[in-house]
Amino acid sequence: MASPSNKKAGTTKLPSRLRRLFWDYKFGDLSWERDREFIMDRVLTTGDWASIKWLRSKLGDEEDLKDWIATHHQKLSPRQLRFWEIILEIPHKRVTEWLAARPQNVWEKRTVR
């Protein structure tokens, strides 16, 4: 996992509602400008709806979000990938290929009886 930089110059503070996502880092040292990739990772993999809305408003255009998902799709669950497929209009075939190429997790194989 990438860790945020320790530099403090040019920092824009994150909203306090994101604090719980970064419990293992010094929250006050995180900066959108410097730690953008790391922040996107945490919000998209473990964030709630309010966090995701904040991220989308911060990015401004959905191409950055699509690019992140294309590059880091293996970090998202099948359910999360299908969600973003619909929201961002990612081609179904592409998401299906991503899912087929990854090793299945034991939890993804479980069935409900």
C-alpha cells in the first residue's frame, strides 16, 4: 500500500468526515494535492456514500475516476465494479474481462442457501 508523503508544504485539509477512513495515518498531515492517489484509493475501497460524493465533487470530471478504476480495478469488489460500470458507463464487456482475469476470493465463491 502506498503511504502518504511526510511533506507539509501546499496542503489542503480534508473534510473531517473522512477521518475514520484514515485511522492508521496522521489525518492532519494528509493533503489532497500531495496524497490524491492514496485518498482516492481509501475513499473508493472503504468509503461510504458521503465520502464518495465528496470525492466526485473534488475530482470535477469523471475521467479521473474512470482512469483510477481502470488502473486499480483489482482493488474493488465485483459489486463495486458493477456499480461504477453503471454510474460511469464503463463498457460491460470491459468490467466482465476485469472480473474474469482476477483470481476468485473464497468469499466471492460463497453461496446463500
